[in-house]
Amino acid sequence: MGSGAGERGWAERRPVLFPFLLSLFCLALSEQIRYRIPEEMPEGSVVGNLAKDLRLSVHELPTRKLRVSSEKPYFTVSSESGELLVSSRLDREQICGKKPSCALEFEAVAENPLNFYHVSVEIEDVNDHTPKFMQNSFELQISESTLPGTRFILEVAEDADIGLNSLQTYKLSLSPSFSLISKEKQDGSKYPELVLEKPLDREQQGYHRLVLTASDRGDPPLNGTTELRIQVTDANDNPPVFSQDVYRVSLGENVPPGTTVLQVSATDQDEGVNSEITYSFYRTGQVFGLNSKNGEITTLNTLDFEEIKEYSIVVEGRDGGGLVAQCTVEINIQDENDNRPDVKFHSLVEMILENAVPGTLIALIKIHDRDSGENGEVTCRLEGEVPFKIISSSKNSYKLVTDGTLDREQTPEYNVTITATDKGKPPLSTSTSVTLHITDVNDNAPVFHQTSYVVHVAENNPPGASIAQVSASDPDLGPNSHISYSILASDLEPRALSSYVSVSAQSGVVFAQRAFDHEQLRAFELTLQARDHGSPALSTNVSLRVLVGDRNDNAPRVLYPPLGPDGSALFDTVPRAAQPGYLVTKVVAVDADSGHNAWLSYHVLQASEPGLFSVGLRTGEVRTARALGDRDAARQRLLVAVRDGGQPALSATATLLLVFADSLQEALPDLSDHSEPTDPQAELQFYLVVALALISVLFLLAVILAVALHLRRSSSPAAWGCFQPGVCVKSGPVVPPNYSEGTLPYSYNLCVAHTGKTEFNFLKCNEQLSSGQDILCGDSSGALFPLCNSSESTSHPETLTAQAPPNTDWRFSQAQRPGTSGSQNGDETGTWPNNQFDTEMLQAMILASASEAADGSSTLGGSAGTMGLSARYGPQFTLQHVPDYRQNVYIPGSNATLTNAAGKRDGKAPAGGNGNKKKSGKKEKK
């Protein structure tokens, strides 16, 4: 109970005692710290322990950075012990002159937190100056008629010290005729007077030499001497007499030169020359001038109260007989308000952070006015609307502190003007300006110039090219405004991102690291980051979407009719009775581009008989334009050009070799007439010429070996060995065409059997073939081979069968995606689908239809209404969703296009034998 009551009582008294103790502590800190030292202390002498008197420990000195702020560096603070040391000579007489009290006042500054302490060091006088006369000797003329008791003012010695150390006494060497007395002026200074003790007799002693000594009362006392030479002149009974012994006058400090100060006057009762008085200064002055005739004193130079406040002048009046009288003129200079206040900044903070709180100390301002009284009293104010204010710290000292929020981005610097005005009449003022630079703080994140970026890049761009540039700005300064760019995220694979794009960290330029392919990558999005170099760093993100545009960089590719293994065109047969509009064949082509770049058109580029055939502009169907005439050749060559819709357009050509015949046997003579064997010797000479032109002598051996190997291959058994009598030889293996790159997988066999004796012009076969002999069979590659069991096929002299492709699972890659080759209904002016997705699906369905049509083991139409697409692409692709493009796929050996009717492919050839194919007539070389 008692303990709890005591704690509660202390808690009640604590709010009252704490402000009292705080006020005592602040009062103790605000009091001046005073020291007293003698003058002329050597440099490095200890004045006192300033840190201890300020209640600062030695450990705090490195952080508080205690130092002295004064106009003249008389003192310094030891950074190790905190002692106040003498840093320059302390000459009291030079610092304070004749002032009775001499004190040096300055500010002690401590940082962290910043504070100021007022320090006063009183300089005590030391007897370090000897009384000194202006001249080592001076002369004095005294008439022998001068009465005893006459006094003569002698030269005054000067002693810069004060108090007891200043001049105190004068002594004169022993003399029976003269004595010395000391007198004191109103200001306390003393001067000697020579007193004549007895009459002088020039005839006895015309010249007297005396020594005048001036002494102070210092410890030890110092003396100064001068020689007094007295010349005794002839009698002049009455010396001049001044109207006043002391003349006093006040004079303003700013009177112009030549102003009359006063006029002294002396009279002499003698007559003649002895009564003529001449005025002169006892010592020549440079401030005032004296008229020797009338005694008028005028100013020679400008007077300054701040330099000399009072002048004391001795004026002599000498008559013609040589008698001299002296008087003192004391001139008091009156202060005028002729000095403007002096404003100086001390301890100005170099770095003013823009996030500085109000009340932060910026600088210490000291104001000094050399005038006195009200002329030296100064008030201080701050000009303009600035976020600063001044607070009075002590007499003539002010603090400049912040008075608002600072923002460097809005105002990077302030021109602060402080005006000090005194209270004189009229008042004088001084304005001093200082520029305060606001230091930047990283308070602004980078800002992109756009909220998002979208850039269009055409495909096949050069690697390393600039595709876009993002730009951000930061209103901060220095490292806080330096921005670095980087890629933060992307919808691409993280591993593949660096192989696609990169960004310059300095400029924000986005570079393509590879050539883009529209067929593989249509668009991708990047998240870019702009980060400044501040601490802590600030960042901003922005999205950049790159759209890869299509270029017409893929030429159309002819899928049908295919070429033979040696590059030759294959033959198609046309019935001689074909009517106009008869479907002969169909050119099927695809284009890997998109849009109009994949919109294909078909044109007849060259024909043996112009006007005999026509080609559908969009379908590629080759039809007879008129009936075959008697003058028309049985063998026709048709060159079809396939062009896309790009700019510029790309094209491909397909060569069609057409033979008008009603049966294959009828077409064979036309085929043999067309064949022209190549000259192997011409080819050999061509290769030898090329080899000799390009290969040097060092490769001669390799050339010989290559030629030998070539000759060895060309000397192998002829390809007609299978037609030798009684011999059934299979032809060599033929490599099937590679349809993995997007061509339609058509493959078929052509078998021909003969029961009678037939002579082939191009085979030169003289052996009869019976019905039981082998049958020559030809495949789609153009190779002929025998079937040993020919008896099984005699019932069908001409057979056309469909053979499954070597690779049934054929696909097109992204870069090989084909375009359409015709419209839905065979319209010549059919339009291309506008939607990109529909275009791709259309291309895929054309290829799928062609593949299923060529597969002999599958149905042509699949299930009803599906075109066979549901099995490959899913049940959603049916005829109710997409148009039927199967008419664009031509089936070799048929004059009709694909329909959705179910059923197996009929292998019977139509009348006329159309659909039978032969090679273009080149003899096969093994």
C-alpha cells in the first residue's frame, strides 16, 4: 500500500517537475561560457576544456564535430580532448586598443544535432609595451627673462597597455634650475610639465640637457626616455597667453575636408616683434590643419568615428621674441549613421535534403553594425515567399531554419534574401542573398511515356535490328534519375526469351535477336521494367506487345501434278471425244503465307495449242475449252502458272503433258516419239569443262577419280535388259517420292499386258510375249518392272489401282501451312475467308481431304457428311460446320471430284482410258 502510494505520488509530481528541470537545463545551455586568459599566450595554449564545460564526453566528439565559428581564427577546438586552444597571436592592444575591458565572443558549433553555444574569452592585459616618446630628443627655447614658476608642457609618452601597465609617472634628471610635475587629463592620461625653479642666465649657461623618463607600474616596470634640450634665449618679458588652457569642441564624423573646427587665440603684452604670435602644432598632425596667423584649425581628411573617437592636440603660440605659450584642443567626434549593417552567414549547411522536416537548421546569421547607440541597433527580416524563416538566437545572431515542405522537382534552389536594417535616422539597410540548393532524394519512380506499347514487326526482320524503343523519365537528379531497362516477364518460354528479344539497359531500345517467322509466331508480349539507381531503387513496369506481320516470303507450292523422281513431268491421257468443259486434271497448290499472300490464282502461261484448254482462276481445274480438231496434235504441253496475292506476287509453274488417246496402247507411240535419249558424252564434256575451270592442279587426282567413278556408273547394263528375249528382270529399287514436306501422298501402279506380238519403237523388243509371260508394271515414279505371275492379271488388260502412301501420318509444320487452291463451289471469283483461323482450318482440310482421297484402303468420303475429317480432327469438323472443299482435290484417273458419297474407290478406268500415266519420255538411266 505504501509503495503504491509513493509511486502514484511521484507520477503526479513528475509532469510538474519535468518542465522545471528542462527549463533549468535549457537555461544552463543558453548561458555564456566565459574564460579569462592573459594576452600573448603562445599558440596551442589551453584556454579551457570546452567539451567538459558543454557537458560533452570525449566519446561524443567525433560525432558532434565541435568547432569554433568566428570571424577571425583566434581559437580552435581539439578534436581529441575538446579543449579550447589558442590558434593565433592574442595582442590585446591590437584587438581592443585602449578599452578597459577586452573580450572575444564567438559561437561554438556542435552537430548531430546542430546547436550553437556562446563563448566569451576575456583578454587580460600584460605589461608588454614600454612607454615610448615620439622623438628621442626635442628642443625647448626659454628666455632668460622667464620668471621662476613658469611651466612648459613637455612631449607625452605613449604606452599601449592599460591600467597599472600603462604610463603612470614622469621623472626628470636632477637639475637645480628645473623640476617636473605630472598632470592628468579628463580621460585619465597623464602628461608632464617642466617648471622653472630659478631665473636663467644665458651668459652663465646658455644650454641645458635633461633626461625625461616615463615609467609604468607593471611587473616588472618598463621605462622610456627622451633627451630634453633647453636653449636659453635673450629676454622677452611677456610670453603669449591663450584665452583658454583647454579648448573642447564636438565635430560630426562626416564633415567634409576643409571644415573649420575652431580658432585658438593668444595675446602678448609686448610690443613690436615680441608681440607678433605665430601658431603651430606642437606635433605635426595629418588630420587637422592650423592657420599660423589666426589660429584657425580645419580638417584635412575625412573623420571616422569608428576609427578614432577623440583627438587631443597641443597648439603653441610663439611671439617674435621666442616666448611660447601652449594650449590643448580636445576634439570629440560624434557618431553618425554612416555604416550599413554587415550580414554574414556562418555554418551554412551544404546539403539540404528535400525531405527535411520543418525547423531544420540551415545556417547561422551574424549581423554587425560599426555605428554606436541606436545607429548600431539592427533588426533582421526575410524577403519574399520562401519556405524558410529566421529566429533570433542571441544579440545580433539569428538562425535560418526551414518553415515548410521542400520539393526539389518543383523548386531545385531558393534565392534567400535577408535584409538587416539599423535604427538610425535615416535608417540604413543591407540585403544579402544566398542560394540554397536542395539535394535530391529518390522520391519519384520512373514514368513511361506511354501506358503500354504495341509494335508491328514484319517477319524476316534482320537479327539484331531495333524493333521498338521504350522511354521513361525520372524527375529526380543524379543517380536517382539514371534509368536502366530490363525485361521482367514474357509469355514466351523463359529459356527461349533471350533468343528472341533483348533490351538495351541504357537506351531502352528493344532488339530482335533472331528473324521472326509469322508462320511460327504471330505475337508475343513482354513486361519491361524501368528502374532508377537510387537507394532504395524505384521501378515501374510497362507492357510491350509485339505483333509479327506476314510477308509474302513463301512462293506457291504445286502439290499436284507431282514430278517424277528425275524431275520430269508425268503424262495424262485425254479421250479424243472429250467435249468442251471436260475435266482433264486439276492443279493443286498451297502457300504457307496467310491472308492475301496465300490467295492463289491459276493462269495458262504457255500452251501448244492456245484455246484448247482453260484453267479455273481459283480452282486450278484444267478443262477442255473446245473439242479436239483434226489439225490438233495428239500430244499437248500445257504450262500453268500459280500466283499468290502478295505484293510483289510470287509464283510457281506446273507442266502438264497431255496425250489425246482412247487407250494406253494408243498413247504409247506418242510417248515413244517424245522420248529423246540424252547424250552422256555431252554431259561428260560439260562436267569436265566445269571441273577443269574450277579445280586446281592440286586436286587433279580427285578429278580423275571422280571422272573414273562417273564413267563406271555410265557403263552399267542398260535399263532395257528386262526386254531381252526370254528374260524377266526386275528393275532396280526406286526411292519413293518424299511427301513429308507437305505434298499430296499420291502413289499408284500401272500394269500393261500384251498377248500378241508388238513392236515398241522406244523399247526395241523383238520377242513375243504370250499370255503366260510376265507383265510390265509401272509405278508413279516412272519405273517399269515385270510381274512374274501374269496369268492372274490377263483378265484386266489395263488396271489402275491406288496404293497407300509410304507415310500415312503426314503433317505440315507451322512454316509449311498451305493456303487454299480454290473456292467452295468452284466459283471463278470466289473470295478468300477474312478470318485468319478460318483460313488455316481451310488449308488443313484441303490437305486432309487430299490425303484420304489418295489412300486406296480408305473410303473417299468417309461417313456421310464428314468428308472423312472427323476421324482425323474430331467429330466437331463436319459438313454442317465447314464448306466442302473436296472438289479442289483431283483424283488421278478420274474425271470427277470428291463427293461425300460413301463407297470404295472404283478401280475401273473409264472409256477412253483417261487416267493412265506414263513418264514424260525420258529414258531411265541407271
